Amino acid sequence: MRYLLRFSLLIFILMVLYVSSSWSSHSVGEPELEAHPTWNRCCAEQDCVPQQVKIVGGEEAGKISVKVEGVQAKVNKWKLRPVPTRRTWVCYINPNGKIANENIRCILFPEKASTV
């Protein structure tokens, strides 16, 4: 009986470790993107989501006017980063916060696209 209890506990611990490691990888089905250093830096907190982004204005004082899911905001130019992806990703400091420069860590866009 003791052996069975220990074996069950070991199996449970291994399952917990497996599940927690798969959560931390933040797999989005794009291996090239997931291996990219910008993805790892910007999305370390697993707070990047695919969203519609459109550039609506030129650079002014180091900021670019964009629309994220229809909400207009001015974001620091350096926050826009090309990455190997088919989608545009927005990484938030607070995923439940507003769409604003202060809450956007970075905007990742397809490096092979001519526009965002």
C-alpha cells in the first residue's frame, strides 16, 4: 500500500510539473515567433494577444498614432517591432487595462508585411 501511495504521489508531481512547464512556454502555434528574442522580451508575462492594428498617423515627437481594435492611441515608435509572424500582436502591461501607450509594452507586426 505504501509503495502505491508513493508511486501515485510521484505521478501527480510529474503531471503538475508537465502542465506548469507547458503553461510557461506560452505556445501560440508559431515556433519561429516563439523562438524570436523580441517575443521572449515583450511577451515574458504571457500578456500578448493577436489584435487588429492600423497605423493612422505619422511620427510626431517619437510617437506614432495607431488604432488597436478600433481604439486610437499614440505609442512610442520604438514599441513597434517586426517579428516572424502572420499576425499583429499587442503586449500589455495590464491585459485588462486600457489601450494606451502607458499600458502597451510593445506591438509586434509581421516583418514581411509592408503595413501593420
